[in-house]
Amino acid sequence: MNLPDFSRVLAFIELRDQMGALEIAQLPEVEFVRTKEEQHEVVEVDKDDQQLQVDLAGRGRKASKSELKADKNGLLTYKGRKVAAYIRDQRWNVDVETKTSTYRFHLLDCSTMQSMRDVGRERRYLATQRSDGHFEVNYEQEWGGKSRKQTADFKLTLCYNCQVLLRQKNLFFEPFNLKRFFDRHDSSVPKTVRRIETVTTRQDYQPDHDELAKAYKEKADHTCQKCNVVCPAGGGLLNLHHCNGDPSDNRHSNLRVLCLLCHSNEPYHGQVGRTTSARRNMERLQQLRKKQNIT
């Protein structure tokens, strides 16, 4: 035996409402959020250039003929930076005890450097900005009758031909040291790279009435919260009801979704069904209620 569903009988619903026994449940709250994309130019330190600076201040970098260049004063440059150039692999005239060598370092494109290029030996050089006067040297040492490769920091002096050129150009000073030289002559600025970064921001916004009503009707599955009649989407059969009668009060707790018939029965809402189109929609609602066994 099938019993009638009294929860869908309109008279029963209205009676419960009059008795205060029915409170329309709140719908899930609707968030109104937009995302906005903005493009910003980001300037960052060039990582390759940053690594170059670290390498030059430390062990140095091998420099080819095309990479070791001379500026207008003849000073040696490597990738835009003033550098000292020297031979790291040293076989002769190395004093292991005092950590000194007859090898020299260069600051200018002197005759020695040019002659090295002429015989294709410029690849032996290392470019460095180390400023303490010490240079990493690879040398061979006899140990137990065998020759072993060793590495240590050696004190090197400036090439004589470079000194002559520095004096001729009034660039020499005494006492001469590399730190003071680089402070004076290397004014390179760290390179930067520019890229466009897209930033997405979340923005809360106040919707207009139509947008608000559409969102809450969707949350209600296009069903009247009072009589439970299910309406077609966009059919004009549902309204967004403000419980306290203030249409500007869009607090979540003040909003309900009601069909035109239920809405017109709310206190002081008789005007809801006065237009011709509203009356036609009410007739459609009556038919829907009948089809859905809401009597």
C-alpha cells in the first residue's frame, strides 16, 4: 500500500509554516570570486653571469684566444670583466718550499701574450680576478721515484712587459697589488635578465541581483525551498526571496529560493503576481505542481 507523501502536500506545508514548525533550510553559501591575471616584468640577476663572477674570484676559468681580449687601454678582459691571465700548469722553475715560481701573470695584452697567440699556446691561460696575489698552480713533484701531479697556491709576480705598458699608460702605482688594480679598473655591473611573469590574483566581488539569484537557484537545483516544486532553469518561475523584506540585504542567512506562488504569499509580497507575465508563470507553476503531485 503506497501512502501519500504529505511533505509535498501544499496545504500541509502551509499549515506547518503558519504554526512556525517549518524553517526553510539555508542553501550552501555561494562565493563570488574572480581571478585576475596581470603581467609583470621581473628583473633578475643573470645566473650564468653570477656563476662567472664566482669562478673568476675563485679558481678562474680557462680562456681561449677569442675570449681573452684587450680594452682600449690594452687591459685584458674576459666576457667584459678585467682579469689577470696566467698559466696554471707549470713544469719548470717551481719552488715547492716557498710556493713561488718564475712564471708570471699578465694584466695587459703585452708582447708575451701576443707571442703566445702566434704560436697557438694561449689556451694554456686561466682568467682570474683573484686579488690576493696567489694563483692556483698545477705542478709535478718527485715522490718515491715517481712524478705526481700536485696542486697548490703559488705567489706569482706581474709580467715585466705588462709593468712597462702600465707605466707608459700611467696606470701603474706602488705598492702594486691586484685588489687595488681591480677596484680601480673593473667597473663591470652584474648582468640581469628580464622576463614577463603572469600573476593570477583572486578577487572577491559583490554580484548584482541577477547574478546572485542565478547562483542561488543553481544551488537549490531550481527547486522551491517551500513547496518543493522543481522548475526549469531560466524559466522565470523562481525568485530570490529576502526574508526580512530588504532587497539590499544580501547576507547569506537572509536569502531563500521560492517559486512565484510561494513568493507572492509571503507578507507584503502581493505585488509579485500582478503583471501579466507573472500570472502566466503562476499558471505554469500550478501545472508543474500537479504533474509533480504537489497538491
